[in-house]
Amino acid sequence: MKLYLNLNQQLIKSLSLGFSSYLNIDKNSDKYNQFINTKYSLNWNRRAYKIQAYYEESTQIGGLNFTIFGLPLNGLGKEL
């Protein structure tokens, strides 16, 4: 049994710091009362887009995400 936590704190204007993780609440587990699958992020949020730099602690992988909001896309287009 796990409890999902997702926290986001605005730092300055559009810049925010994020934390998401699962807290293991299974008393029979070896990782009882420990955070698992933890992800840290630094986000730049605007109305039209979002840029996110993240680091996943369990896999030791980081990266960048870029999301554009409000584009009316329906799939990849028509085949010829």
C-alpha cells in the first residue's frame, strides 16, 4: 500500500519547485515508511507552455520536458 504525494511550490513569478513521491505505508514491506519513486523538478509555467527540468532519484535519470498547451491537434495527420 502506498500514499502518493505531489507538492509544488511557487518560488518567483512563473518559477516553481516540485516534488512527487510514494510513501510506503505497508507495515509488512522492507521499505516501510520510506519514500519510493521520488522525482524532483524545477518548472517554468506560462499560460501557453511549460518547461520542466527533472531528476528521478530511483533511476538516477534526469531530463527536460517541454509542453505546449492549447494546440488543436488530432493525431499525426492524414495518410497519403
